[in-house]
Amino acid sequence: MMLYNIWNRRYTGSKYKLSNWIKELIINNCSGNSFCDMFAGTGIISYTMLENYKTIHLNDILFSNELIYKAFFYNSEYDMNKLINIKNYFNGVKINDDNYVSNNFGDKFFSINDARKIGYIREYLEINKSSLLDKEYYILLASLIYSFDKIANTVGHYDAYIKNKEIKDKFEFNLITPYNTKMNNIIISRKYANELAISLNEDIIYIDPPYNSRQYSRFYHILENITMWKKPKLFGTALKPMPENMSNYCRNSAKKEFNDLIEKLNCKYIVVSYNNTYNSKSKASENKILYDDIISILNNKGKVKIFDKNYKFFNAGKTNFTNHKEFIFLVKVF
């Protein structure tokens, strides 16, 4: 029986391979009992910090990421045997009728049969939500996301599907592995970082914002769509809904947004991840905030230490990066 861990998904900018390095830097240079992951993404950094901090706060603007955090981290009851029985039912049921997922994404992002089953499972979870504990609902929906993400006909995001390719039936529903967080105070929020900053009081705040113009709500529109299940009208070749939940960190105002965020933070330490994609051959992949801008802004907040590591950037498309490094700016606040 396969059980997905939190890092078992394809996600642009994932810090999975850097997580232990980042953890060591934070543990060795910061003190405190509470940790906030403001742009939590996959949630891998918060997972890595579970044993080191009593309070862990995960925040992200994507609905799908918020749901995934609740499935993996929330301290609430669930019946694993019940979930296994539902999993077995999902894998055994045969679906011949079309639905929202198959009508829109069948023979594009998924085979038609896989799309029918994905749509059926999502509708089943909504119809039967009242018979599930909250944690069980979160686990099953997150498991659906991880299961279809594994077999999606994409290069790792949903900005496009791979054309002129035979799409075989490959979908299998498998469960995620919920984590034991009974020793932690887990806080989960879905807020724009600059709005959240006003109310934060954690000791250490980790910041890993988007670096370029690629909006995550558009890159992962199918995950967002299936999570919210509002069944919106879709447009274009990639079958996206109307734009919403867009980040200013992916726009030319990114430097201003970052400065505003840093000014608002009330904490002991600020840790900023940054990778140097400013030499990208793709305009969409170029950094919106420059290295020197980050240093200048952080110097106004406290004493800055800089660490770097050579790192092969996760690139799902045709963009080439040379001499790529991951930087960590670690600020002891004045």
C-alpha cells in the first residue's frame, strides 16, 4: 500500500532537496520556540522543522496547499481503516459516465477513463462530506490530488498538457501519510503574506516568495479547481478559469511588496530563500526582485548573514539556468 509523503508531488520551486541544509542553517543561527512558513508551498520546510519548534505556522495563498496542510498536519481524529476501505472502493469502482473533469480535461491532462474516475471521486467526497470527519475529508481530498498529480499528462505543472501523445489509463488512488503533530501547536492559514504579517508573532519567519512572473494559481489551476469544486467555465488551450488569487510578487511591484512585508514583520529572525534565476533565457522566469535589492531591504531590518549552495533548479519546461545557486539570507532583527 503506497502512502504519499508531503514531498511526493511535482511543484515548481520545491525546497525538498534543500530542506536539510535550510534546517541546519536555521537551527544553528536562530533561537526561539515558534516558526512561521509564510509562503509554505509544498510544506516541506515546515515538515522538516516539526521536531524543533513547538508552534509551526503554515501559510500559502493556494486553496489546494491549504487543504494539503490540513490533511498532513492538523491535530484531529480520523479512522485509517475507514479510509483504506474507501480507497479500495475508489480503486475498484468502474465509471462510464462523463463528468466535469472528463468533459474538460479528458484526453488532455488525463486519459478519458482516468478523468471520469477523478471527477467521480471528487463528487463522491462532496456528496458524502457529512459522513466524514473533517480530517478524513482532508486526507481523502489531498490523496486524490497526490494521486492524479502523479499521472497527469504534463511536464510537472498545469500551464499546458503534452500534445500528440497517447494517454494511457494509469490512475490509482493512494493515501497520503498524515503526520503525528500532537506535540506541536499547528496553525494553518491562507492569507496574502503582507496582510498576514501584521498579526504574526512567531520567533522565526521563513520567507520563500515567488521569484518570477509565473503565477502559482495559474500553474496549478487544476489542483485549485478540483479543490474548490465550483466547476467554473474554462478558457484557452490549458482550460483555465478566469484569473483570481494572483500574487503581486509575480509582478513588477515585487520589490515594493517585499519591502512592505519586511517592514511589517515583528519577530526575532527573518530567513529568506532566494534563487538566482535572473540569468534565465526565458523572460517569464527572470527574478522580479534582484539580489542587491534583497540585501538593501534586509539591512534596514537587522544584521544579515548570507549563505549559498549550488543547486540544480527544478525546471519543468525549456528554460535554461546557468551557474544556479540557492541563497539564504538570515536576519537577526534589530
